[in-house]
Amino acid sequence: MTEKRQRVRAWVGIALIVLLAGQAAAMAAAFQQPPPAQQEFVPVSELPQAEQLPAAPLVIAAYAFVWVALLAYLWSVRRRLDKVERELADVARKMSAAERRS
């Protein structure tokens, strides 16, 4: 076997070992035990600040997003409708002009 082939095989072997080590680490992390479940009710006011999620800003943001999306859609429909109305007026004008000529 040539020296070049030996180097390629060595690099492939190293890459395979690194890949398998990464897979083993991922499998070990996947099989770790989850933290114990909470045994009783804890009011939101007693939760640590890091675990509290204020709902009001999220609700306001969701409503604002829906309204903006609705207004953008309605504006788009109105714009397209105006274009169709202009095209229909052009067609009607061209048809009346063609009828007058014949």
C-alpha cells in the first residue's frame, strides 16, 4: 500500500473516531435523567423571576401583528380590485369604440 493511501486511511479513521465520540456524547446526554417533577402547586407569584413570563406584552404583540396583517391584506385586495376595475373600464371603452366603428 502506498504512503498516500495510508495517510488517507488514517485521516478517515480519525474522522470516524471523532464522529463516533460525538455520537456517544449525544447518546449519553439523551439518556440523562430529567430533573424531578414538581410535587405540589406553586403560585406564579412564588416562582423565580427567571421562570415568570409576562403575558400582557405577548398578547398585545399578537393582536398588533394580526391587525397589521389584516390591514395589509385588505390594502392589497383593494389595490388589486382597483386594477381590475381600471382594466374592465378599458375593455368596455375599447368595445364601445369597436362597436361604433362597425
